Amino acid sequence: MKVSDNFTIQEFVPKEIYQIYSERSIWFVDQRLIDGMQWLREYFGASITINNWHTGGTLQNRGFRHPTTTTGARLSQHKFGRACDFNVAGLTAKQTFDKIRNDWGIISGHTFFTTMEDVQYTPTWTHIDGRDTGSMELLIVKP
């Protein structure tokens, strides 16, 4: 099920959730996350990979995470449907991180994103989320 011009719901949820809820899996993903990832897709002008289990890949916990999963932190923004780990085609995680950080003034005005994980801890992917920080500044966290 398409949830935006370039994304399907399967890209935002793990296989076990989709198998149970199918199109209703949308219930677990904050619409602002979908809108923000679509905006980033257009901004970068390149495909973005979140989960790819539905196309034969192995990635399935990079959007919403089931509350009982041991992947990530106990109260991760992923478990609230407000976070994505992703890769932009043609860019390294560092290049993606730097572009978002350097262009934050533009990006923050078009998305609900507030936080990124320091690329030093995520060298092969980019983590972004929309936790309430009370600030317009980009928060860089070290998990």
C-alpha cells in the first residue's frame, strides 16, 4: 500500500506487523514521519531505503519497531513510530548526515524532524526522528 509518492507502508513497518495488520499497519506510523521522509526523498533527488524485507532484503526494523523487540533502546522513538534509519542512494551515511546538518535551516522548516544520531555511532546509516525537544536547533544524540 502506497503511503506517499515514493513509499509503501511496508517500508515503515517490520514484516511481523504487516503480516498481522496489512494496510492497517499505518496505525503505528506517525504521518509526519512519512511526510518528512517523502520530503527528504524529494530534497535529495534520490531513492531512500528504509525497510526492504518486502522486496527480498533483510532490513525490517528501521521504521516502526514492535514494542517487544530487543532492537535499539527500550523507549526508542522507533517504538512510537517517529523515527527512521535510512540510506540515500549514492551517498554515504556521513555525506547524508553532513547535508542534513548543513541544510538544517531549510529541512527544519519542511519536516517535523528534530534529532539525528551522531554518524560516528551510525556509520552505515542515518537515523532521524521527531522527538519533542522544545527547540528549533538540530539535536545530535549519541546513543
